[in-house]
Amino acid sequence: MKIKLAFAVLLALCLSLSVMPVLAEQAATRADLARYYDDVTSLQGRFTQQTHDESGRILEESSGEFWIERPDRFRWNYAEPWPQEIVSDGERLWVYDQDLDQVTVRSLADSLGRGPATLLGGTLGELEEAFELTFPEPGRVALQPREATLDYEHVLLRLEDGVPVELELEDGLGQITVLRLEALERDVEIDPGRFEFQPPEGADVIEAGGGRTL
């Protein structure tokens, strides 16, 4: 009986010791995530984006530049294959499709968590409100939407040197979009005009949730 008890205690101790490094890694990744949202005032660089179906077939590739400044101000300029601008002034979100000469504008509060721009440009509180966070591997954060109304079913964020470098988003059709960030500069001064948007003259402007204006 004593041998069995000693073995059980030893096994429990071994299991607890094996779990401790995992918990430490999870805590370190969460701390890195919190530092990004709490301490990094701005981030800018280039990006590439690739979308493929569940079989791995590439459906779309794009690239461009981005600028993020807290709180909730950002601009993503897609250069190819179809020029597009996604701009937030902290209150409203503008999406301008140049090929269509069409602008969609909505409240930023109604858009948080719906795509890479709002995920990376928001706050940690907004992220935790929209997603349940887990830490499957060092430097990786898995985000599970709390509501089915969001555009993605699974999100995986990869951190490197305290900033996001990759974002993987899977939608309800099994399509996966991978966004990679490069040439990153953090805590730099960004021209405030980057986060302003004036619809081009003659563009079709659509107020999301409302009517259409010209």
C-alpha cells in the first residue's frame, strides 16, 4: 500500500513538473501579447496576404503597406491585385475600392474583430471581449470568436520580438487567409493625415446599416 501511495505521489509530482514549463510558456506569450497592445504606440511596415481553400489551392494573393497608431487608428493600403484602402480615424472605418470607385463607411465599434486591420489595431480589452484566448505554442495565440457573428471561425496570431508577424484566419467555408507582416518599425511617429479619409469626388459612398449617398 505504501509503495502504491509513494508511486502515486511521485507520478503526480512528475506530471506537475511537466506542466510547469508549459504554463510558464503560456504566461510568457500572454505577457508578450499584453505588451504589444499596452506598450507599442505605433507600428508600420509592409504585408503580404494569401487566401487558399481547404485543399491548399491559392485563391487570391495581395500585398501593400500598413500603419497602426493607438488607440484604434490605422490604414491598410492594398496595392495589388486590386487597389483598396482601409482607414480608421478611431471612430469610423472607411473601405475604399478603387476599381469600383466605391466607399463603404461604418462605425468602428461595429467592425472590431472582423478582420486583420481591426484585430491588430484595437486594444487587448476589445480582443478579449470578442475572442477567447488560448496559447497552444510559444509565441502563438489562438483566438476563438465568442459570437458566431464574426467573419472568422478560427484565428491564430504569431508573435516575434513582441510584435505580431503573422495572422492566420479561417472562415466558415474552410478558406484560410494568411497575413504576413515584414519590414516592421515600432513606436515611430506617423503623419496624422494617414488616418484621415476623404471620399474621392464622384465616388459612391455607402453608409453600412443605412442608405447610400453620392
